[in-house]
Amino acid sequence: MARIGYARVSTIDQDLETQIAKLKAEGCGIIRSEKVSGASRDGRAELATIIDFLRPGDELVVTRLDRLGRDTRDVLNLIYECEQRGAFVTVLDPHVSTRGEMGHIVLTVLGMVAQMERRFIKERQRDGIEKAKASGVYKGGKGRLGRTRMAEMHSAGIGVSEIAGYVGCSRMQVYRVIKEI
């Protein structure tokens, strides 16, 4: 039976060290970590690796349930996938495990709370943006792509793949900009 730790933070400037230290203290022999949003499972390669690696009797350990995800359905699906592999999920704060029925109920409720918390965060963010717009502070996000430069390059006969490589975006984004222009 292996105890496998998973640590996650949402942004690059956040620190994983506290989570990793707690997972090590809990006896996790393997710890995988990543800096990616918990809003969905997309782009969470380390978590996918852990799920693929789980064997019967293994235990996936996280410091808090929201480290697994902020969407109740995603969290419950992750727990289900672990159970299908004969593995357990343990959350350290508060200490809950899927080894018993009560753990399932508590994790379901905690998953709902995590999702609700995400909605509150987005709502506060939206309110802040509206206040900033009303006071003239917020002007919207900066255009990250050189749309003018893309148009010039396209007019000069440079291919979409080359433009995407130069600007640092996907070809689909270049197609969208060209269509807009």
C-alpha cells in the first residue's frame, strides 16, 4: 500500500512547500505537485498520472479537499475513479477518508462547499471589477497579442503557423484575429 500525496496551487506565484511538508509528515512516499487551477481537471497532468498509477490499497492524500478540485462533480468523479482502482482518498484538514461511509458523506459536503467558495470568489471578483469600472480605474485587460503585427504579417503573405510561432499563440488564435480584422 502506497501513500501518494498530491499538492496543487492555482497560480505560479503561490507556494507549494507548506502542502508538500504536510504530505511528507503524513508519510507520503510519493508526492506529485502542480501549479494549475482547480476549477476543472483540464491541464492537470500530475493528478492524471497519480490516478493512472493507483493500485488496490493505495491512498491518495491531499491537505485539503479543494486541492483536488473546486467543482463538486469533478471531486466526486475523482473519488469514484480512485475507488474503482481499489484505492482510498484521505483529506488531512479536516481529517476525512473514504475508508468508511461517513467519509463519503463528509467529502460530498466538503466538495459542495469548495464549489460554493469558488462561486463566491468569482462573485467578489466581478463586484470589484464593476466598482473599478464605475470609478474609471478599470479599463479592461491589455491586448496580449500584437493584432496589428499579425495583420501586417498576414498581408505580407506570411503563413499562419509562422505568425503563431512569432507571436507565441495558437494558430486558431491567429485565424480568429485575422477574421476579426
